[in-house]
Amino acid sequence: MVLKSPLRNEGTRAKLRLLEMHYRAGVGHIGGNLSALDILLSLHHEVLSADDAFVLSKGHAAGALYVALWSTGRFTDADLDTFHKDGTLLAAHPPANGLDDVLFATGSLGHGLSLCCGLALARKLRGGPGRVFCLMSDGEWNEGSNWEALIFARQQRLSNLTVIVDCNGLQGFGTTAEVADLAPLNEKFAGFGWDVAEVDGHDHAALSEAIRTRSDEPRAVIAATIKGKGVSFMENRVEWHYLPLTPELYEQATAEVTAACCER
């Protein structure tokens, strides 16, 4: 039985803070941040331990990562207020140095999984504790190095590696089906010998259960999400890969998120 997660209210608080942060900075990538936010909250609140490693391969969702870390107390409001400003450590994509919670600079999409394979193999060879988690976008699977990484992870039996795919069906130039149709991803992973689960990417309890589950093989969690989740004019709209919020749209977005919380 899947229990109701206590993260529902925290998800609303985090979503409002994400919208505020991006609005103040005047930057886009909001749609993909909203699709990934619930996954990142589940990871950082309910799954990751001190021995684990996490890599955000989907680097343009850095805002959601920063807000997830803020929601756990790792960052302050003052830290988030520096987002995307000159001299900040909270850049539009995760930086190479300066943040203990960021192991690699990412955002040249499709490279996070290979890095995670290296981390997982090193831990296995040393007999070290903890697991390695990688959050990717579905569009990243256009990158050939990921398929090499799938082969490598299975060949090395990296049972300490879990990949979560934020599967929102959209990428920079259209739908994933239009650009390079790889559906269904679950069958592709299974064909490479990975253990695969599918889950609602906005259900915190189901997410946490699926991500925590261990296997004797590398594990992939395909999380079905909605780009722009919770904001009507952003949901499933490719342009919100890019657009910043105007004052009027920011007011509408925060009103919708707040109203949805009150209705629950």
C-alpha cells in the first residue's frame, strides 16, 4: 500500500518559492523546473542519505534543485535571492565549484549518466556505502553516450545506481515524439537488462517508494510528469522551456498554485 506523503504542503511552498525566484531573476526554464520539482523534493526529503550521491544531469532544472535544497534548510532565502545574478554560486546551470551538494557542472545534456556510472563503479570497487542517483530528462535520451552508459552499467552490475527520468514529453524544439521518438522508454531500459519501474512523477509517496527500492541490477524509474505542472498556461507548452514570467503572469501563476493547495 502506498501511503500519502507529508510532502504535499511542502511541494506548494517550494513551487511558490521557485516561481518567485525565477520571476525576480527574469529567467526562463520554468516549465521543466516545475516538472522536476516533485522528484527533487522526494529525493532530498525522503530518499537521499549522507552516504548517497546525486547528480542533476538535467542541468537546466537547477532552479528546482536549489529550491529543494532550500526546503531542506541547506540554502537560505538570501541564497536564493542571488539566483542568476553576477557573482552568484546559484547559476542557471549547476556550477563546477562552490556548492557541496553539486558534484559536477551539468547542462550540456546527456552526460550526467556517464558521470554517475563512474561514481557508482568507484563505490563498488572500494566497497563503499551509499547509492548514486541521477535525474535526467526524457529529451536527453537523444544523446548517444547515454546508451553506451546503459551498456556499461549493466555490464558492471552497478546495482548501486538509480536513474530517474523526468518524462514530460517535451524538449527544446517540440515534443519528444516529434524530435526523436524513443517511446516507450521502459522497454528500452529493460532491453538493456535494467530493472525498471514506472511512476506518477508528481506523487511524492509513489516516487519515494519507487526510488528507494533496491535491485540486483541498475534501476531506472520512469517518472511521468507534466511540463509546467500546476500552472495552467504553462502545462504541456513547449514555449515555457524558454519564457520568463511577466508581472501579470506571475500573479496568475501564484494565485493558481495557492488556490490548488487550499482546495486539497
